[in-house]
Amino acid sequence: MSSDVNGGARGGREAQLKHTGLRPGWTTGACATAATTAAYTALLTGEFPDPVTITLPKDRTPSFALAVEELADGYATAGVVKDAGDDPDVTHGALVRSTVRLLPAGSGVVFRAGPGVGTVTLPGLPLAVGEPAINPVPRQLMREHVARVMAEHGSTGDVEITVSVDHGEEIARSTWNGRLGILGGLSILGTTGVVVPYSCSAWIDSIRRGVDVARAAGLTHVAGCTGSTSEKTVAAEYGLPDIALLDMGDFAGAVLKYVRRHPVDRLTVCGGFAKLSKLAAGHLDLHSARSQVDKGFLARLARAGGAGDALAAEVATANTGLAALQSCAAAGVPLGDLVAVAARDQALGVLRGAPVAVDVICVDRAGTVVGRSGVR
């Protein structure tokens, strides 16, 4: 567990948390840095600092209580329980351990993956194949804190750091790691050390890494999907491998903006009819709290597709997007196709001429295709 941020919250999104009452938390990278600092200090002094204070970007200096202390001949281990604050993070409550061993002078800082931390097996990530899945910023934070402890207590700073996470392999099954080629456990993540509740930054980062891995594997066709049902549909439709399937969720904009900067030959967007009707209407965040199905927009589409006044009025007052779709289907108006085409055109607008061909597939809850656009 960790203390509150010393000095209060900083920055735009964190300032907003003061008004929402949501409590920020700490990344696995921050926890690993704290555990490493405590373990290395104990190895040099014989005493574990508890709580242990670290320095994060933006001059944050949180303190972490130690849940594990083990000092033996040649190594020390410290552990910190991750506190994700009020964010629904799958790693909340996980025990992050760091074991530090001294190495011969000139060895530098060497990172190892312990139990529950994954290993990179596919190219395209910011780490080489075969490396432990400890991301660059947490590595840099640990190196900086090793240097500080070394300067304070006297040592060469040549150490092996083995990071592990209790039950990490099991927890990783709820993440993208397997699809990204990170096998055996979790990634040690974080760019600021702070988890901002509901910022969804980790999800968006996973989308970006998914595009990177697909490109590095030489794939030319990827699919952004709103959920598991649409994933199954698009995989069956095109025979795409798992690493081509991007778990887009509600973040259509994140997929489109990243693919604009890192193009693939073809992007398929597949999702529920109601969600994709929001994209068709120009929304890039499809979450129900941030965008709603616009029945008036659907009515205008239906009218453009041949609906008369009565049907257009029925669509405009429908209880749900699905009800509007069913009313149009009964009248022979292809509202699903019209939504798919409009969503594709919105996607092309976000891509701003990037060399990416796009098609859209709308599905119902059972995964049945209820609308599709052509490729353009």
C-alpha cells in the first residue's frame, strides 16, 4: 500500500480528480522502483527503509509501505502491494517484488523477469525479443534510484534486478499480453508512475502496441473490434490471426489516430450496431457516458435510404438503436449498411488521407452481420 501523493495532485487530469473525488494510484513500475530501492538499500546497509520514498516525474515523492522484506547472503528482496486508487485496474492489490543481487564491477544494471512477469517474444514492442517485459520508463526509474542509493551508501551500482508479481501469470490472462507476444506474466508499466482513474491510458497504450506488433509481424490487415463478439465475427470473416485483432473497446479514435501515423494497408472496424452508429455520427469515444445513439441521425440515414415519413418518425422515437434497425429491416431499408458506410466515411476523415483502406462491419449481440460497407 502507498501513501497519498506528497504535495497534492498536479496536472490537468489530476486536478480534475479533486472535483470527482477519485483517488489516483500507482503503476506497477512505481511499485517495482520502490521495491528495488528498498532491496538495494538493505543489501548495502542491512536495513530496509519502511516506508520507502521514491521520486517520480513531476516531482512526486510518494512513500510505500513494504509487504515483504528478505535479506540473505548475496541478495535482498522487498515487496510492495500495488494500490491502483479508484481505477478498475486488474493489477490492483498485486504484490510486486524486486530481488537485487550485486554483480561484478562494470556489469551495469541487468533486468530479469521473475515469476509473474512476462517475456517479450514478438517484435514491434519497445523492448527486444527475449527481454523481460519491464518497460523503458520503469527501467530508467530503477536505474536512477539504484544510482542514488549507490551514491548515498557507496557501491559500484552494478546489480541484477529481478522483478516478479505474485499470481502475475494468472492476472495476465485478463490483459492483452498474450496477443502482444508477452508470455509468462504481466508487463511492468508506467510513464509517470501515477494511475489516473478511468483515464484508460493503459487500454489506449495496448491498442498502440497491438498495431506495432501487427506491423512488425508483416501483417497488412488489422481489425479494430468493440468486443469479443465482433472479434469472433471479423476473424471468421477474414481469417485474421489473433495479433491482427485490436481490442478497440470504445476507443475508435485511438485506433484511427494511431493508424493514421502508423499505416497498415487495410483496417476493418467491426462492432455492435449501436456503438458504430455513434462513430457514424462523428463520435470517436463510443462509451455510453460520453456519447449517445442519435435517433434523429438514424432517422435521417433511414430517410436517405428510402424510408417514408412514418418509418423515419418510428426510427426517431425508437427506444434503442436495435429497435430502429429492426423497424428498418422489416421495411426493407438497409439501415445497417447505411450506418456502416457513414462510419467508414467518418473513419476516412480521421485518417486524413493516410494510405489505409477501410471497411466497417456492424453486428448484433449474437455476432450476426447486420450491416457492412465496401472497402474504400
